[in-house]
Amino acid sequence: MRLCFIIKERTNYSIMMDSKTPSVDSPSLLWPVLAVLAVPLYFGFSFTGGERLDLWFQNFFWLGNSWIIPHDSFWGNVLAYDGIKACLILFALILIFVALWPARAPQWLNRRKALYIIACMALVSIVSTQLRAVSGMTTPSDTVLYGGQYPHLLLFDLKPAGYPSRAFPAGHASGGFALICLYWAWANQPYRRWGLVIGLGLGSWMGLYQIARGEHFLSHTLATAALAWLICTILARWIKPTA
């Protein structure tokens, strides 16, 4: 009798451990949609306080006539720009290889997961680039506040003719934030939370580097993070990488 009880308890425990939580199987769109709306609304108007937060954070990296990380910094380029981009390209090539020859895939990866990650990396980058071209936001270095020639204007301010549009959302950090898709790619694995750590950590590192050299405000990077969250969630619901 006791033996049957123990076997039943262990069986129930195994089923609970093997089953995935609903939030991982079919992630909700509510919070990523709210984040995508909240960032531009908070930072896009002067009366919300977002502009003060942006400038307060940016000033930590401005030395009065130059940025804390020079644009020609060799190690900055290796550790946070071209070096990381090369690693992301190499990772994408590995994913393509797995998608074409799934029999050679490592244990933590298969064709469906590889296709999902490729789709997230590509779509987050493309959408960020396209939005940046039409958002009408320029970099801190371009503004008169930090030695540039253009006025500092917010997202929903009217822009004069010729005002640059190349900063919102951040493009460079999109490659890092896109990797939060690993959380859903590894949804049936005990290490799935490392996907969030990798995506948020790498995206924040790449974004902070650009902020420290005057290429982006904090709001630009947060917008990219929110956008990546939404895109990865939508694709997870559609592709179902753990199916």
C-alpha cells in the first residue's frame, strides 16, 4: 500500500516537472504590448518626466567636451561593437547550419528552435532599423546639448526639415536583445531562464556602450528591449519552438 502511494507520488511529480507552464507554452502579449506603448509615451512628451531621466542618465557619460568612451576606442569596438556583431553573425551561421542539417544539431538545439531564433534575430533587427528611419529622432552627439548642431527634440515634437532620423529605437542593441528568444526556445529545459540572462545582458551591454559614446539615449535602448520582447513573444506563439 505504501509502495503504491510512493510510486503514485513520484509519477505525479514527474508529470509536473515535465509539463511546461502556460506562460511559457503560450506567452501573453499583454505585458510586451504595454511596454512597447509605455516607452514612447513616457519618453516622447516633456510633461511626463522621461526627458529628465534621459538627460540625467546621459550626463554620466558626458565629460563636457567629449564622451567617456571615444568613438575610436579599439577595445570598445572589439568588446561591444564589431566583436559582438561578429559573434552574432557566427551564431546565426550555426543556426542556419542546424536548420539545414538538423541531424548534426547539439542536444539543446533542433531545426524548429533554430528557425525560431533566426526569425527573431532577423525580425528584431529589421523592424528596429525601419522604425529608426521614420521616427525622427537623432543621437545625443548630434544635439546642441552635447556639442552637436541640432536642437534636442522628443519623439512627438515637430521636427524641422533636415532633422536626422537615425536613433530611435536603438539598432545596435537589437542584436543582443533579440536573444531573449532563447527563453522560449529553451522553454522545456531547466536552464531556460539563462535565455533571459543572455538576451537582457548582451542587449544592455551593447546598448550601454552606445550610450557611453553618445550614439543613443537610454530611451532608445529601452524601446529596442520592449520591441524585441514583443516580437519574440509573437513568434513564440506562432512558431512554437518547443513543439
